Amino acid sequence: MSNPTYQFAQESGPAIHWRLRRNCSVTPAQLGWLYLSLCLVSLGIGLFFWLQGATLVLAFAGLEITLVGLAFLAYARHATDGEWISLQGTSLVVECESAGRLERAEFARQWVRVEPKSGDHSLIELSGEGRSIEVGRFVRPELRQVLAREIRRALRSA
């Protein structure tokens, strides 16, 4: 059984890619269907009690599904967040997506510095040529140094 070269990266020919993503058990589409079913049940119960004369139950059901909807929306906005690091040829490309906003940085391989932002368990700062970007949000803090070593090793092995 062979020992893998990288713990986080995938090699495809001469390129090395890191795909770091949030660990989400529910996709935004599944969450939408769950929310729709919750709305139907809550409003159905509220409507039943409203027809029985308890008018406040429907109002509280509406408030409940509004608040749950806001919480689900906040979750769904960040469910697809991730960091993509790609080392191909002479360039290192880093893309970080958060709530639909994409931040991209491209570095010349030979000028990239890989350092912890402030301490051993902090985010990893990739910098060079006057630009910098932080990565490692989706890696457990105790494994960030492993990721940093992998990136350094890949940058050196040209």
C-alpha cells in the first residue's frame, strides 16, 4: 500500500490542487425543500387553529417560519464557501469564496511565502509580489501547519 504524498492536495499530472470546503451535511437545495415542508406543516397547523378561533396561533406560525427562514438563509449563503489553491507551472492561484463573493490572487511560484498569520493554529498567509491572501479556514486549526508544509513542499518541488 503506497503512502500518499499529500494529505489535502490532489495531483493531476504536473498540477497540484487543494480544495478546502466547509463540511456541510445539507445542500442549499435540500434546505429549501426542508423549509418548504416546514412552512406547509406550520401554516397548516396555524390555519387549523385559526379556523377553530385561536387566531394568534397563525400569527406565531408566520413569525416562526420567518425566523427559521432567516436562519436557513444565513446557513445557505455560506454552505458553498471554500478555498481553491492550484499550483500549475510557474503560478500559484488562490480563490476564496465567502457568501458568493470571490477573492482571487495569483502569485509567481518562486516568490510565494507561506507563513502562519499570527501563531501555530492561525490562518495561513500566502504572500508575494505585494499581495497576500489567507487560507485554511476550512481546515482544523491543529492541521493548518500540515497544510502549510504541503504547500511549501509543492512550491519547492518544481
